[in-house]
Amino acid sequence: MVVRCQNAPTWFGRAGYEIRSAVDSGIIEAIVNPPTTRPSGRIVLRIRHPQGKPIKSVTVNGRNHSDCDAAAETINVKPDGKQITIRVEY
């Protein structure tokens, strides 16, 4: 399943994302296009597994990422104006 939002107006500028679910394989991926008009200090992304499974690991742009809260199901990333790829394994 894919959920997509493109060119959404935000206070920080236009933003978009695409979430790809492969929950049968224990993976959900998000591709985030952060706003560039007024860059924010961080983006908080909440990705919930439909069966409530806990987050085991997160990578951001292919690198291990530890700035997340498994209990709250949130991942914090610092945008640099470029596309961000987030992979969550359950």
C-alpha cells in the first residue's frame, strides 16, 4: 500500500511525503520532501504498525538512526532541504 501527499502547504513552505507499507515483511518506508521556504529545526514523523508491533530499527538515508521513540512510534529527523528516506523495521 502507498499513501502519498504532494505539495502540501505548511507554515514552513510546501512539503510532501510518500509512505510505502510492506508490513507483511515487517517494513514501512517513508520518503519525505521537506519544506524549503522556512526550514524547520526538525521533523517528527509518526509511523504506526497496523498490528501494533514495536519499532526494532530505523534508518535515515541508509544510515542507522537512533533519534526515535519506539513507545510513541515517532522518528525525529533534522531536515537539510533534501529528500529524506526513512525505513522502519518491525
